[in-house]
Amino acid sequence: MAPPDNNQLEVHNEATGMDPYLVAQAKAAHERDMALGFRKALKNFGPGIFFSMMLSVALIMEGFDVAINGSYWGQSWFLKRFGDLQPDGTYVVSASWQAACGNASGVGSLIGLMANGYSQYHWGSKPTYLVAMVGMAAAIFLPVFATNVKVLFAGNFACGLFWGVFQTLTTAYASEIAPTALRAHMTSFVNICWACGLFIGSGVVKATLHIDGYMSYRLPFMLQWIWPVPLFVCACFAPESPWFLIRKGKDEKARRAIRRTARKGYFTEADIDAEVALIRHTLEIEKNETKQQGILNCFRGSNLRRTEITCLTYAIQTWCGQPMTGLATQILTRAGMNEDDAFSINMGMFGMLFVGTVLVWGGMGKWGRRRIYLIGQVAVALCLLGMGILGSVKQSTNILYGIGAFMMLLNLVFACSLGPLCYAIVGELPGAEVRGPTIALARATYGISGVITGQLNPRMITEWGWNVKVAFFYLGTCLIGLVYTYFRLPETQHRSFGELDVLFNNRVPARKFKTTKVDQFFEHSGSLTPTDEKDFEKEAVSHVEKV
């Protein structure tokens, strides 16, 4: 089909084989969802927002642990317990064990997230979350009572198994519970939880820095036991994803789950029928494209392109250079800054991750995912360039604080762009049939990237003597990611899952996603009388206006 003169493409859905009346119901639900603005969605979907946010709070534990493990390589009592005594009287953990302990949780996460991809697909989000939370509470015992670096390694690995579950499960759950107007905010809330964990963790590490004895590093590990019990109880009352229930043929349970995502009385019985029809219609579009069911659908048909973009969008988070700032205390103390100031900058740096994510929430609905992501990559590259230049000149107090300032700015830019937008994109791009497994594969790509950089960072910073100049290495990888994003990342703003299915099935180029006109119900436009269709659309719009 040739594009019209206004340079807009128009794509349509292929036959799904659904009853025309059910498709009309699905269209009514779609129109209602598209007409629902941010404020009205916030007003009417409080229960769904609450449960989505509470389940995502599990990521605070991961961020907390990342802050702890990244900071302790510059903590004296931690080094005395796990390091080797040097001739000059100091204790040092070898670069190999630093890399091993740093990557232990990453390797564990790879296994955990792949297990979640299977478990969430077959048994649902709720039971998977509950089992993982029990395992998380048990795994915390290992790092708390570790007496040598080998046990610490095992503890990090065990905790990583369950973080891998939470990383993927919460994003998929949030994207399926929230209406389109809130989808980006609920999925990116995962980043806020992660940032909160980093900030709280860095603050706890700084607060315990001057405790005399091994409790200075044990206490932060023990504080992780605050979360499992209340989150387990909350998950017991959370509704299961209606997308999972409908895919498993449990329509009546799906109807109850849909009703529980909104305030009491918001959905009429007809509305719920329409919501069920819309979910089923979207799943039928995907089945029509792949012809088969199962996790291998991630690599079949248009899903292959979606899996590729989802995975590499996640990988860019690692290769853009921001995770390097997790070793800020080590980098700054090696460059000559005192321990207290290094930990203060570390805490302020992680605080930027929280502030930035809150700031970008206001711009998500105006500027779109793709534009913010591209601008963020350019800004991160400029911060890395500044860090590299300062790291290449003679070090002084002012230079050190300049490097610390660039690290804080880099985290702020990351939190205003790549950090939260990644979760929104990853939650929206995969097909509904394989959303959990696709996000698991994406997080696995992120984890593998983290393992690679986790092996490189201690060597580049310590053994190879690059220290701050490591920023130049990540400047190169950041620019490569920028080029990829420009050509491959599509705009998903204001698109329903069904519309995204149609765009991918028609192989629309990434740069034309925003301007392409989509009609996912096109095939049935002649199956009903015009009066029937107008009645459905009028009912949907009037329902939104009433609330």
C-alpha cells in the first residue's frame, strides 16, 4: 500500500476469526481506553494502581543491595572481613573476587528471570511472586552471616535468583493491570523503587560507616528483612493479571480481576464483557500472526523484531555507562577523595535517580518514549565526555568534586530518560501472548551485559589503571546505542497493545510508528450495521465523560 501524500501510512488488521459482535465490543472497550485521560484514569483505577505499585516495591530490595555491594569495596570493616592483608597494613579484596561477588547476583538473576518467564507464563504472576518472596526472605541469611568471601558470593547468588523474578514479573504485571493512560507511569514506577533502594542503601551505608565492628556492614544486609512479610501479605490480596487468566481460558476469574482493578461501580457488566473481548481480540491478532503457541513465539514472525528491540533497549542501560557510577566510592577514593566525602557524593548521586524519575513522569505524556530516550543518550554521552576529560588531567580537590558532580548529573540525566523509559518500553513492546517470556529474555540480556561489564569494571578501574578514564570506554558504547535507538526503537506512546500488534505485523519502520494510522478492527467494519457501531462507540465515550 502506497503511503498518502501527508507521509502517513495506514495499516489494518488481518482476519482474527472472532464473532463480529465480540469485535464490536472490543472496539468499544478500546475507544473507552483511548478516551480515558491521565486524571480520570488516576481517579478510577486506584485499586489497580495500588497493587501494581506495592508489588513493584520488591525492587527496592534489589536497589538497596546494589548500593550496598557497590559501596562496600571502600568500607574498612568489610575489607577487613573479606579482604587479604597487604604489606602496607591495608586489606584488599582481589579484582577477581570483586568481579565474582559483583556478578554473583547477576548470574543468579539470569537464572531467576528465566524461571520467572516459564512460571509466570504457566502459573501466573501471583503464585510466582508469593513463592519468590518466601525464597527471598530465606536467602538473606547468607550475606548476613557470611564469614568469608566464598559465603558472600553464595549469598549474592541466592538473592539474585529471586531478584530476577521480581525484575521481570513486576514490569509485565504493571503493563497488564494499568490502562493505557497510566501504563508508562506504572511500569516506570519500577525504576523509582530501584532508585529508592539505591538511595536508602547508600544512606544506610553512610550511617553505619563509623560503627565500630562487623555490624557496620551486617546491619544493612539485615534491614532487607523489613520487606518480605508486608509484601507477601499484600500480594495475597492482589488480583491476577486478566491477560493471563483469559489466555488460560479462565474468563470468569478474569472478569473478577478486571472489576478489582477499578473503583467500585466503575465497570458495568457490559463494560467487563467488552474488556474481556478486547483482551481476547488482541490475543487472537497475535495467534493469527504466529499460528503457534508457546514461549518460542518470542522468535517467530513479528515477535522476533519485538524481542530484539526489547532486549537491546534493556542492554543499553548497562552499556550507556551509568552502572559504572555504582563504583563511585571506589573510583573517587582511588583518585584521592576522603572516604566520608566519597560516600556523601554516592548518596547524593543515587538521590538523583529518584528525583529524575519523578520529574520525567510529567513529560511522558507530552514528548513520547523515543524522543526522551534519544535526548537522554546524547546527554549521558556528554556527561561521560566531561568525566573522561577531568580524569585525564592532574587530580586536585576541585577536579575530584568536578568528577563527582558529573557523576551526579549523569545519574540525573539517566533517571530523566533511559532509566524509567526503558521499563515503559519493555512493558509495552512485547506481544501479550509472550510478554512475560520476552521481558525475561530482555532482562537476561541486561544481566549478561552486567556480567560482562562486572568483569571489565574492576579490571579497567583497578588493574589497568584507567580509573575515571573508564568514562571514555563507555562514551563509545553509549554512542553505538544512540545509533541503534535512532534506527530501531519505535514510538509506543498512545498505542494500545492491539495497535502495536498491527504495526509490527505490517512491518512498519520504527521512525513511522508515531504517524501511522492504525485500525485494528478494520476487517469487521462491514460486519455490523453503522448504527450498531455508533451505539458501541457512543456508549464507550459517554461512560468516560460521566466519570
